[in-house]
Amino acid sequence: MECMDPQKMRDIQEERFLSIVHWAYKRSPFYRKRFDRAGVSLPDIRSLRDIIKLPFIYKDDLRTSQENAPPYGEHCILPDKIYRTYWSTGTTGNPTFMGVSRSEARYWDDVAARSLYASGLRRGDKFHHATQLASFAGGYNFLHAAQLIGANIIPAGAGNTERHIYLISKLKPTFIKILPAYASYMAEVGYKMGADMNASSISRIYLSAEPAPPDMRREIERKWGALTFDNYGLSDLGQPEAYECELHDGLHEIPDWVVTEIIDPDTKQPITEYGKEGVLIYTNLVRKAMPIIRFWTNNPSSWKSNEQCGCGRTTARIAPVYRRVDDMLKIKGVNFWPGAIWTILKEQPELSGMHKIAISDRGGKDYLKIVLELKDRMNIEKKDLIGALKSKFQGKLFIQVDEIELVPFGSIEKSLHKENNIEDMRVKSPS
């Protein structure tokens, strides 16, 4: 699938696309209503090019569907065939449930195995799984995926950082799947315990569940002395949707698994030129128990290349996904991407990387406070460091920080899943 002739793959993709659209329209009231409302009938959809005629589906549509017909929703066609149930983390609202049939689960495991293999996991490797295993769609099934490759799985799960460090020191895994922020944090805890993660057995780090901006990745690689590998996926679709190979030259799409579109958020038209950013839209081509067609991700990316990669894979590549469209904050009239804070943190050896951002109203004006965690056993002059940090935020990110609070190591509670370190307490104007 990864090295197939592009035209042959296109034929497979189109056949699966037409099948899933006809299936959803005939069997799902959810999709039939939306297609009818958009003025689309089945005879209108004759090829993959006609995908632009179909309406977008948003996260709130899935939530409403499941509220109307709990637990799986009106878009679930085969509830009696559900073999695995996952649910999203609820980062942007109430969680949504995802059910997959037995055949779909097997295909999903295979797709996850491809991404792990592309990141360097091989038969006989020890695979340390350091992300949530309970509900998270990127958890349990990745253990199956690693076993398909022939790896020795270490299902450590999330939390208990000291235990992770102990297991790594004793079992000596070479490959770890972990959240980016947690990888940075674990290295600092290791330092506190007297364990240098840079000298550990880990040589490859599969970053999971949240964006990892370039500065953050470089910081993780410095702390661990290991290569990081990026990927992109959404639980509602069945992650991953794209993954990085050993050449680190963009994320390979998975055309037999999903149709990848990049759409201009203003015109809602497809973007085909390289380098122009738009919103990722996905249609899953395998999941028929709960079809997901033209899902609006709110994640920006761009087409990077359609040429065969040096690794041998013939699939197109997209640019890595570092943020959500709605992540941007406007503070004091300035656009601020919270992930950009790593451009400051990477230059400060006094800081652990853990941080919190709080925005509030004070006297009718935005008030920005950033809480930064110090490394353990650091003897610094806080006043000087705060002054230097404020100057860097102003000079590099063009944002004025009203207050910086430096707290001891371990003061900021570590999330067991996706980071949610922004608190916007400003009163929103009624729409």
C-alpha cells in the first residue's frame, strides 16, 4: 500500500470512496439528511473528484448525533457489529464515542503498525508505551500494532513518571510512544532522580496525541539524545492519518485508509498548490460501522510533495501539524499561538518546560500571566530572570506579558493525556 503505483492507488481510493458514500446515504439518516440538505443525490457522486459536492461534517455534528441517538449516534449504521469502543478526550467539549467493527479494527491496527515501522520500530525491539491505555484511540490499538511488527510491548500507560524511569532503566527499551510535553517533563524528573535520559536506551521517540512544534522537538531530542518522529491523527477518524518516515521530510498520507483534502477556510475550496496552508479534511474509507465523511479537523497544514519519497514510499506528503486553527489567541490586539512559547523556553536552561498561560480582564484590558516551572536544584535570581523573559516575549513573539510567576519543579500538575495549559478568563462578547 505504501509503495503502490499512484494511479493504482487512486483507483482503489475511488472505489472505496464511492462505496462508503453510497453505503452512508442508503443506510444512515444522519448522512442522508445532510446530503439532501446540501442538494446532493447519489447520481451526482460519480468519481472522487465529486467529493467537493459533499457537505463538511463537524465535531459538534457528531456530538449532536450521539445526543439524539445514544450512545453511538445517528451516524452509526451497525451498532451490533461494534467490536471496540473508544472515546475522544473531550479537549474541545464532551467526548464522542467511536465504535469499530472487527474487520475495521484489524485494518486500523495495520495502519498504526505502518506508522510505527516508518518510525523505526522493528521485530524484537522493546516498545515502551507511555500514553493513556484506557479510552484513548491511540493507546490500546498501538499495542496490537507493535505486536504485528513483532515488538516486545511494555504497556506502562500514563502517569507515575518515576515508574516509567525505573522501567526504562531496567528493561532498556529502544522505542517509546509518549506525549511531547510529557517527554520533556519525564527528562526533568529523571534529572531530579539522578537518571540522565540522554544516556538511556531510548533511541526513537514516537510523539503522540498533541502537536510538537519544531523547537519543542529539538528540545526533546536534546534531553533524550534520541530521534523524534511525528504523526497526525484524530480519534474520531481512527488515527493516524499521516506519519513521518526516517527522512523527516513531511508526513506521508495513507490513501487507502483516508481521503486527504486541504481546504481554504474562507472559500471552502480545495487547495492543490504546494506550501499554501488550509484546513485538513478527512474521509475514512474503511469504517462502515460509523462512517466519517468530509470531517472538518480545524487543523492547518499544506501539501508538501507528491513525488516519491527517498524512503521508497509513493504516497503524497503534507506539512506537519503544529496547531489548531482555533488555538490562536488575540491578546492586546496581537495574534499569539501558544505553541510559540517553546521558542523562548528552549533558550532557558533554568526552566523545565512545564508552563501555564492565563488571560483575564483587568480594567477593560487584557492581562496576560504566564507561570513557568523551574528545574530542580536551580539557584537563580528570580527578578533578573523574569525581566529577561519579559524582554524575550516582547522581542521575539511581539507579546507583552504582564506577569511571570516562577514556581518550583513539580508545582505544575502534569496532564495524563493532552495538555490543556491555557485558561482564558476573559468575558466573551455575546454573538
